[in-house]
Amino acid sequence: MTTATNTLTRRPRVNLTVIAPLVALLVLIGIGMALNPNFLSWANITNVLARSAFIGIIAIGMTFVITAGGLDLSVGSMAAFVAGLMILSMNMLTESMGPGLPVIFAGIAIALATGLAAGFINGILITRAGIEAFILTLGTMGIYRSLVTWLADGGTLSLGFEMREMYRPVYYSGVAGIAWPIIVFAVLAILGEITMRHTAFGRHCAAIGSNEKVARYSSVAVLRVRLATYVLLGVLVGIAVVMYVPRLGSASATTGLLWELEAIAAVIIGGTLLKGGFGRVWGTVVGVLILSLIGNLLNLTDFVSPYLNGAIQGVVIILAVVLQRNTGAAR
């Protein structure tokens, strides 16, 4: 009788990994409102969202990779290489075809195809050659960064002036005052959350990350699913580049620098387990917003030097990992 009574009166345990990111986001918004009256202005909000869209799009793909027990350190360098190859190809096509929409569409296709190929190379070497994801993507990170440096001859690859003006609306224009990168990020986030929660692919990613052997015994195509996560990430890197190139119209060896760390940080802050087995795309979106708001707050106020942005983000990442471990231990 006593046991039954205790069972009935036991309260459900609060999942801190769900609540903590949302609380942190609300706290940052409150601090921003208190420190600067322009923090919640439409111009600042859209600026923050547009700038965070690149990392956000990549972080969506990273969520699937990490949930399946993988990791990719090459996405920043991959983005730089894809952007450089895209710009170089568009400049060459402009010389032969003249500036126009066909050149833009060709550039977009090249970016997506290159991202897909780069993701496939990472995935096939990890799944078929059996190379550890950390080592493999650490190597390809250096390869992609060196390739874009070589393509730019140590300098910067710039899109031609006429094509740059034609391509600018992809970043600076939009619908109802909402820039295209924000719209694309939002659509991909919704599709990513649906895929993670309501499709066999999402469930298989979680099963592989949780226990690969059990997933194999459950007839999950482990190698194929894991390969698909890297291909998906590569395609999303291509989409991010398509949104990024019209912003500056150039690419260099410093393009996408540390994007991989920001993407991984957003995923972990959002509650996806670093060891794999559980992931949520909506949490990743919250993580992206937290990191972006930290940088934005430092730029809008004199309270803390903006040079400490990386240090503050590092503290947030460490706290997120500690929270995950403590919550896991409590279970």
C-alpha cells in the first residue's frame, strides 16, 4: 500500500536539458532589453537571424551526424572550398555566357553538388574504410582549407561585379521584410525536426548513436544511415554557401573559420547528446540563437568586450556538457 501511494504521489522529474536552453535564451533576451533599447528592434532581430542562418543550416545537418554517433570537423573548411569553387565557376561561366540567371542557377547547382560530394567522401571513408570520424574529418578540414587557398592563390576569390549585383537579393531580399536566409533556415529547421521525430531515418539515427550493435540486430542499415547523415550535412553546407556568397561575394582561406565549432556548440547547447543516441533539431535552433545573441549583446553594449565572445561561448558549451552528464547520471 505504501509503495502504491509513493508511486501515485511521485512527481515527474523535470528534464533540465530541455528547460535550460529555453531559460538561457529568455535570460539573454531580458539582458539585451535591459542593456540596449534597440535590442528587440526589427532591424537588429532580422540582422541576428540572417547572420546566424549559415551556422544554423549547417547545425541542422550536424544534429543528425552527432545523433548517429558521428562528428564532422570539416564543415567550415568545406564551406570555404564550396564557396571558392562556386565563385570561380560563376566567373568562368560569366566570361562564356555573359551575366544572367543561368549563371546563378549553375553556381547554385555546383555548390550543392560539391557539398554533396564532399559529404559523401567523408561518409564513405568513415563507414567503408573504417576511419574514425574525428581523425578523418580533421584531415579533410585541412585538405578543403588548403584547396580554397590554392584556388585563390593565397588571396581572395571575388565574384564579378555584375553577377554580384544580380546575386545580392538572395541574401538581402526576402518576403514581408524577412530575408531569404531566415526563411530557408526556418523551413529546413521544421523539416529537420519532422524528420528527426516522425520518420524511420530519424529513429534509426538515434538507434545507431545509442547502441550500434543493437541497431544492427534490429535490421537497421547502420552504414547506409550513417553515410546518409554525412551526405545530408554536405548538402546543407552547400545550401548555407548558396545563402552566404551573395552577402560578401567573395571567399578566402578565412571563410567559414570555426564554423564547425559553432555548429557543434549549437547542437550540444540545444540538448543533443554529444555521445549520440538522442537529438532534437528545435534545440539546435535554440542553441544557434543563444550563440548569436551572445555575440550581438557584446557588440551592442560596452558591458563586456566583444573580444571575449569566444570565451563566453566556451563557458556556455562547458556548462551544457556538464548539465548533460549530471542529468544522465541522475537517471
